[in-house]
Amino acid sequence: MKYIKTQILWAGLILLVLLPVFRGFSQEITITVDARKPGAPIQPTMWGLFFEDINFGADGGLYAELIKNRSFEFDSRLMGWESFGGVTVHEENPCFDRNPRYVRLSYTTELNTTGLENRGFSGIGLKAGEKYRFSLYGRSRGEAPVILLIQLVSRGNDILNTREITIEGKEWQKYEAELTATATDAQARLRILVKERGGCADLDHISLFPAKTWKNRPNGLREDLVQALADIRPGLFRFPGGCIVEGTTIDTRYQWKNTVGPVENRPLNINRWNYIFAHRRFPDYYQSLGLGFYEYFLLSEDIGAMPLPVLNCGMSCQFENSDDHQHCKVENLEPYIQDALDLVEFANGPGTTHWGKLRSDMGHPAPFNLKYIAIGNEQWGELYPERLKPFIDALRAKHPEIKIVGSSGPYPDGKEFDYGWQEMRRLKADLVDEHYYRPPEWFLAQADRYDSYDPQGPKVFAGEYACHTQSRKNSFEAALSEAAFMTGLERNAAVVHMTAYAPLFAHYDNWQWRPDLIWFDNLNVVRTPSWYVQQLYSTLDGTHVLTTTSLGKPLTGQNGLYASSVTDEKTGDIILKIANTSSETRKVNYLIRGGAKGPLTADRYLLTSSGKEDENTPEEPFRVAPRKEQVNLAGAEFTLSLEPASFQVFVIHQK
Ligand code: AHR
């Protein structure tokens, strides 16, 4: 009997201990949102984009030029071209002094044909019925005019359209033609033939653009890809890198002055992503710089995003250059610093200044309203602050209105990260750029990352982040982990002022790095599950944070739940974001203190999928995408039943 009594006592004790645990899992959870006193403002720059020319994001991607190696400046001069007959490359008496090489087509009598074919970027994407603008610079080598046949040719070698261009005179001139594609083909070619024997002409800067570009601009951008940026309604646009800024060597760093002025004379640069990953080499990856700083500022303006240019701080990529001598010496930094000052002038200066005039001549007399500049990408160690300081001094002296973003290095924690932050505080950087490419568990564990950051110190720019699952796919699991983590960004809007997923673009046939926010081929664009998460946060951003707690604490993973809330002072809406990362349905009671009484309507956005590995593809682009519906809520207190593995946003209309 005594034995049984002891057993019962023990069982009771165990139950007593375990009860709260069970309750935690099975019981309804109450979340309180305090709408009586809105907290920190959400900065207009909070949800941003970061563009780098990686994965053929610029040439072969966003930049709508369809011809690869249009200026014959690649190290292998005819790379991207197939030549037949009398084709040679020259550089004497060039058309463009900074891109001096050009091609000579000489159809001599013993040959059967002479010409060139360009295969674009894994083919040229043509759409039936669409117009394409062809242009080249040419001069005749003889007295007689030279007739060229310009042809769009399908993958199967059918001619989709032909135009004739007659090259006349011995001086370089621009020639143009418009061709309509008679069929859709993702891997078409451009062919140029000399029509008759005896013809000899020099040709340079051979270009083909769709007539329909973003806003139909010449030298334009791919409309569907820009639309995928615009639809996020980003508040910030970081450009041009990333490691691209640093260059593998200091000579191949990104230099913004090479990217402005006439496109024909912007000197080609090799792209570091050409060779940097031995397992994914792309020997034909170069930067034409056709998408340069003018186009970038214009695009930022178009999509309503604050530009955030990143400039080289006098250091080449530290991953590639362990020897300190491979960076610019501190005493030689003057031209780098001048580049930063001149960039501000190019963006904001009046037309009476040198760089302001160039911007105006390029077509934008009004300033671009630049307010931020980042110096350095992923720099670490002592070499960085000693270089950053003179930049800060010069910028503060001449442009105190510009806020400066410094780097905390490539990792989100550790010795270098702590040192980086300490130095950024000492140098009084306005914002500090943090980067994290980490697995789902890391993102889920870091939802409280910014809860302890000092709101008085430099603000945070989460400048490059993405959840890397084992498969490295843009899977639903990655997107859900990011969504959960981002509640912590939103909750801490007092310290986090800017964020950006990375990288932005990837060409299905030409990528070096994944996951990426947007995938594309020559004809299609695919928005990933992560894209939808970014869009939900950015378009449903609100204006102020609302304190959101359960049992007095922020929801940072209790029962697999992550939550944050904002109010929108313009509309009066209250916007709840909640991720359920568990595999069970969760019942949640919301209590909105200060919320409107009586029945209310809300828009509910639900992002979920049955499989962790689910992704969007060209065949199934909307497999993982939010569903929107209207729901009725009882009032300021209501119960939600949250689907397992889901991210939801509720926009509650208070009026
Ligand atoms: O986003 C890809 C690369 O990741 C960036 O170029 C670099 O900053 C980081 O290491």
C-alpha cells in the first residue's frame, strides 16, 4: 500500500512538473499588441534591395543588351562570337578610345561567305511580334559601300527576320535597324553577313536591344525584371556590390567613373564571378558597365527606393588578398576619397559643377537626392578603420548631409565582427552593415538578435542575408525561416534602419551563387518564396512598431511562433505578422489593447506549402505564393488558428 502511495505521489509530482510544458504546446497562446502607444518609426529605407552583378545579373540579365562582347574587348577578342570567312580584330584608329578594338569583315573573292554570329547570353531571347533595335558603328574600307545582312536566326537555324544596312564612307558612323521577331525563341542568334564579295568594313559596338525595355528607354533594362523589383516597393537600393566593389585585385575594383557617359566608351572590366568559384567558372563573364551609376540612380528613382552606393575603401577583396600590400596604402587614398566626393556631386550637384553637369547632360538635370553612401563592403581587421577614417573626415567636412555606412565584416559574430562594431562606434559611422548567410536554425534562433542592440549607437543595416538550407534551394523552408527572423528586424526598427536580401538575381543557366531572390532565363522571370516574404514585409510595412508580447515577452520562437506588429498612421490599419514554424496548428488569442471595438474586417495573407523543399520554377512559378482573403474578426480580441509551417500577415482595418 505504502508502495502504491509513493507511486501516486511521484506520478502527481511528475504531472505537476510537466503540466506547464504540455500547456505550452497544447494550450492557446495569448498575444497582446499594444496599439495605445506606437513605438519606433519604421524607416522608409527599412525594406530594401541589393543588386550585384553576380549570376549574370547585369549583362545577360537586368541590362537588356542581347549581345555578348559587343565591343570585342573580352580577353579572347571574339569570345561570344562565331566568325566565318575573313574576320579579324584590329585597334588602330579606333571608334572609341577606351574600348579600342573592333572587327574587320573582309569578303574576299576566294571566300564563300564572311560574317559573324552572336549567341547572346546562353542564346538571345526573342518574343514573336516584338521589335528589336539593332545598331553598330561602321566604316567602309574601300570606296564602294558595303551591304550587310542583319538576321535574327532561330535555334533551329530558321531566319526570323533580315534587314540590310549599307556602310558608306571611311569615317566611323552609327547605323541602326529595327527587326521584328517572327517567332519566340529563348536561344536565338544574331547573324551579320557581308552581302557581296569584295566588301570590307570595320564594325564596332554591335548591339541589339528589345524595343520594349523598362519605360522604353534606349540602353534600357529588362522590363519584366525591373517589374519584379518595383513590385516589392523597396525603400532602399544598394549597388553595385558586394565583392564586385572590391575587385579580386585593386585594379579590377568597381570604379563608378568608368560607368557613366556614353556607353560605347565605358571600359570593359572582368567580372570576378567569372573565375572565383572553381566549380562554377564562367570564362565569358565580363562587365560592360552599360548598367552604370546613371542607370542605377534612375532605376532607384523609378522604383521609389533610396540609393545606397557602395564605394571601394582602398582595399581589394580580403578573401583573395591576404597580403596587406595588395591594398592601397593609406597615404595614397586621395583618389578613392575624391571618387566618393565626386559621386555625391554626380548625384546631387547642380549643373554648374563638373559631375552635376554630366548627370544633367545624360538626361537628368534634377538631383537624385542621394543621402547615404557606404564605404567598403566586407572589410575586417585594422586595415579597414584606418582607411575608412579619412573618407569619413572628408565626407563629413564637405557633405555633412550624407550618412555613412561602415562594415562589420563578412560574418555576423566573432572576433572580427566585435572589433568591426567597436571601430564603427569609435568612428561614429551612421550605420553598420552586417551580413549573414546562415542555415534555418540560425535564423530561427536569431529572432531576438537586435533586442539588445543599443538604440543610441550606429544603426543596423542588415545589408546581405539569406537563409541557406542544405540543398541551397530557394525553398519554402528558407523563406519561412527568413519570415520568422524578420519579425525581429521589424520589432527592432528603432535600431534596424535598412535591410536587404542577397543576392538579388540569378540566370538559370549562368549562376555562380544560390539561393537568390529572383531567377530568370532569357524569356521568363520567377519570383521565389523569399521574394514573396520580402514583398509582404515591404508593401505591408506600416509606419510604427507596436509592442507585441506573450506573457510579457516578445515572441521569438516560443511554441514555434514569431510575431511582430505595426500600425500604419496613414490608414489607421494595424498589421500583424506571425510565423508558425512548428508542424502543428497553433491557436492564438490576440488582444489588441487600444484597438477598435466591434466586428472588424482584415485582409489575410497566407504563405504556406506542403513541402519544406517546395520552390517556384518557370513551369510552376506560383507554387509557393501568398493567398489573400478577407476575414472577419470579432473585434479587439479574436482567436486565430494558424496553419502549421505558415507565415501570415493580417491587415486589420480599424475604420
Ligand atoms: O552576395 C554574394 C557575396 O556575398 C557578396 O558579393 C559579398 O559581399 C558576400 O560575401
